[in-house]
Amino acid sequence: MTVLVLGSLRHFAVATAPEAAGVRVWAHVVYTPMLVLAGSISLPWGGRMAYREAAEEVEMGNREETREELVRDLAEARRQLKALELLAAAQGREHRWLRSRLEFFRQLVENSQGLVCSHDLEGNLLYVSPASAMELGYAPDEGVGRNLREFLAPSVRPFFEGYLARIYEKEADRGLLRLVSRDGQERLWAYRNVLFRLPDSEPYVVGHAVDITERVHLESLLRDSEDRYRTVTEGLEEGVLFKSATGSISGWNPSAQRILGSALQRVGAEAVKEDGSPFPPEEQPDALALRTGRPSPRMIMGVPREGGEHTWILLRAHPLIRSGEDKPYGVAMSFVDFPSGVVGRRSAAF
């Protein structure tokens, strides 16, 4: 007899009852979705029935086992799908947050007045902020791809290689950068640059600078003005002394030191009028100038010295008022020697 088995079986078995058919019991295990030809076997009728029952029993067991496995596989697939959905949602939130932060920092850099750029270790510009480009008279995209050396003043270009070596070795550098604008004017920037090394990309330098050209120019003018003022003040025969609104003396010229000597720091303290009477502090020239905001009249004052003697000076105070303010923050007191003999004659006359 030819036995033909159709379907997908995990176990295929042929069994006969020994007492009925008088043949051996044998089994063969097969797993295939294809048509299987088991061969030609001659069995008695009882053996064929036993084989058919055994085959049906095995087939039912296989179906039940397969159903359970499918249920378990489906449950596991659902669990994994849910986990993937949660992961995708979390990654989506993180991606949106990163994009918002990136946009925030982009707006912060591109709309600030800070001078920001980045370049590689050879000095090739990778990014130039709009403020930096406009400061030199360029559009932002005109700088990208060019070397920073091209924008340096000729006098400092020989030092550029030294800057690159320092930034590579120390990963940070600061100093002054002298650049040339499109119209040929030199600009002076105070910079601080930092090297960044990232695992999956080439290292690059981020630079931040402040244009101090105008400040340096104003400081130069101020120094020149101070030098002229100092030259004039120190050359005066007239004594000049500066006193704050709180009464502290902040400076004086050589003539003031010559006229008053050790009494310089005590100007106004225990002073006397030309008639020898006490000179009240609120009536003294500096007090009048601070109170009225106008120069005081000239007054004769006796400044006490060691030994009970007085140094007589003809004194006037000028208020010092800052721009935009109404009240003086101090006074400049100018004075000359006043001969003691003249004071005596004037006192006798009075």
C-alpha cells in the first residue's frame, strides 16, 4: 500500500498493534510543509487503522502546540510593538526639544552684538556671525571658506602661525586681534578663542571678540588730555588742591606742597580768618562752592602749622560737576601765598 501524507507535521508515526498484525512497531520523525511520500508499505487492515489513529492524534497535538505558540508569539509581538511606540514617542520629544534649543542658540548668536566666528586648525573660517561680518563691512557668507589670515592687518600676519600653535597646544587663547575692514580701516578686537574636540568630527575653534577700537581711541585721547593737564598744573606757581564732597583730599600739585608743606592735609581744619578769629567750616570757600555750585569768592585763610604759627593763603574754590549731574562731587581749590605782613596791616586797619 502506498501511504501519502499531506500537510505540515512535526511528528509523523506509523504504528501497528503487534498482537493484531504480527509486525514491528516503528516510527519516523519528519517536519516539512511539502507533499511527503512515505513509501510503499504492506500492512494488514488492523495495522492501517492503528496507523491512521496514531497519525490523527499526532496531527491534533501538533495543531494545539502550534496554536499556543502563535498566541505567545502574538503577545510578545504586541509587547515589543508597544515598547517601540513608547521609544519612538520619547525620541520624538527629545528631537523637538533639541531642535528648539538649537534654534534658540542660533537666534542668540545671530542677533547679538557679540563678534562670533569659528575656524578649523588651519584658520579656514567655518562660520561668521552677522555682527562680525557687518563690523568689517562684509556680508556673513563672504567670510565662510576664506582664511582668517586674509582679514588680518599686514603688521600682525607673521604672528598668525604662533596663534594657531598656541590654540592647538593649550586649547584656548586670548589677546588682541588687529583686522582690516573692507574700506581699509584697521579695527582692534579683544578676543578669547577655545578649541573643541568632538569624537566624530574634526576639531574646530570657536572665537568670541569685542571691538575695542573706539575705546582704545578714547583712552588715547584721555591720556593725551591728562598729560596736557598734568603738565599745565604742575607748571603753575599757584597751588592746586582737589577735595571731595566728603572732605577727603585726593590730589595736589607741587606748588601746593611747596606753599603748605606738612599743613597740606589739614587745610580748613582749625583755620582762622585774617582778623585771627576762627574760620567756620561752613563759611570756607570749598563749602560755599559745594553748596551753591558756583565758584567762591577769594578769601584769606590762615592754615595752622606746627609751633602755633599760620601759613596765610589767598584761596578760591571751583565746583567739580560731572556731565548730566547738578550737584558737585568735589572742588578744585587754588591758592597763592599771602604775605603775613600784609595780613597784619589789614587787620590793624580794620
